[in-house]
Amino acid sequence: MFFPCENFSVRYEVLSTLNFSFMKKLTTAITFSTILAFILFACNSNSEKTETEATQPATPEIKSVFINGDSLHYIDIGKGEPVIFVHGTLDDYRLWYMQMDTFAKSHRVIAYSRRYAYPNRQVSNDSADYSPAIHAKDLTGFIQSLGLGPVHLVGHSYGAYTALLTTMEHPELVKTLMLGEPPVMPLLQNVPGGDTIINNFINSNLIPAAEAFRSGNNENGVSIFLGGVSGDATLYSKMPQEVKTQMMENVLELRGIALAKNIFPPVSCDNLKKIKTPVLIMTGQNTLVLFKTINEELNKCLTNREKVILPNSTHGLEVENPVDFNKIVLAFIDKH
């Protein structure tokens, strides 16, 4: 997921001056990720004109593949070594539009919507699995079904957790791994003060969000959750209605996460030490202590890793500072 800067409603007006054909063609309505990405890009302090602003990407074909009993949708452009983008909670494949064309100049680039994300049609029930483990199983099947591998995995938030588990279980499928602030909560158990960080997150975020979802108020649940992971309790109220509407298209997974028990698969330092795949650990310069601490543990435990701080960004990384994000990740991929 990603978050806008201050004066959100003012920045939303910037959209009226932008006339990208991509925005008109991709869907019948302006997508949430596209809207928010434009806003965040306008918020970026590095506001000089860039290739990202000038490019008018062609409309990609939306494809689907049947995996583990369900269809997952994706877009696939470019040629070369495959790069797969794995989005976080409240997002879908549309999150990566500011990466797709840039990466596709030298790579085959694939962005897919994880289980429960738009435009997939999975439904919620008592037996549904919302753990990153099921997403890792999907991602493994996705790579195998398309005849890919080894691939470069680029994951954000819950998608980074998914990519990490996939790499642990099937290292032969992964050439490089980029982790953008994965919420690997089990790693906090052995950190001084880690229990406090976990309990604060659960008590101030997941529990209140779960109560809202149980009462049928999905919008309030999203608002509480966004406030908890962004540090701004008023964030959701600042968003234009169009953005809120599009965000709710991806509420199913978040609702499942908030209501589920034992949602985070165990990951230990010993597990991580076994990973030989080159890993890039990315942390937003202004992100929460929660994500900083987890990334510090990843850096301690992984052996073949690089750590980078993305300037002028919080948890939003790839949309808050797409120019630096693209340069850093592409350089890492090309090096390997």
C-alpha cells in the first residue's frame, strides 16, 4: 500500500492538468493506483520533469492464468529477463504503472494481481487463507505456469513477504529479490522492544480495524488500518471519493487479514541465512519504526544482501519516489 503527502485534496487537483492517454484507456474509470500515483508523484520534492512524466505508455493487454483453483490477472510487456512485481495489501497490478515502461525497456515485465485483489473474483469465506503462504504458493504456480524462472522478484509490503517466502521455498525460481518493507512480524520476537512494537500495532490497528469489519463498516476498517500504518489517523478522510471508491475494490484481503488468526507465517533468522539469492532490502527514509526494525533484522540475518534507504519516502516507496526507486532496483537487477 502507499500513502499521499500533506495537502492531499490540493494535490488531487493536479490531475486535472495531466492528460495521459494511459489514464483514458486502461479502464473505464480512472484507477485508484493511477490517481494516487499521480498525486504522490506531484508531491515528490524532486519535481523536475522526468521521463516518467513525459512517457505515454500503451495500453497493456490484461491476461489471466488459472492457478490453485482460481484465475489471477496480470499484464506482461517487454522482452528480456523476466521481472515480476508483487503488490501489497489494498493494491493490485495497477500499482506498478510508474515502473512498467521503464523496466520494460530492457526486461520482460509482469505485474499480477494477487489472490483477492482487483480484478480477480475470489470470494471471502470461513476457510479462505489470507496468509502470505497462500500467496507464495500462487506466485510459485504463476512463475511455473508461464514457463518463467529464474525471475527477478520485486515485492512491496505484503507482496514482499510473499516474494520472500517464495524465495525461501523455491530458490531455483528466483534470480534476485527486492524487499520493500515486508511486514515479517515474527522477526520482531527476538528484538529488544519488539513485543511492544507488535502489541502496539495489534492493539491500535488490527483489533480496531477488525471490529469495524465485523460490524460491516468496511470503510471505517480501511480508515483505521491506513492511519495505523501511515501514522496519520486522518489520512483516509483526506482522500477524494474517487480514490476511496477504488481502494475499496481491494478491501477483501485486508478484511480477511484483520479477522484472521496467526496470519504471519514463521520466519526465523536461521531460515533467512539459508537464502543464497541476492537480496535488496529497501527502507523508506521517513517510514515507521515498525518497518525500519523489521528491515534491520532482515539485514542482520540475510548474508547475500544489500540495504538501501529510499529518500523522500515512507512506506509508499515506488510511488512516492518512483525515479530513484526505478534507478536503484534496475541497477541491482542488472548487476546480477
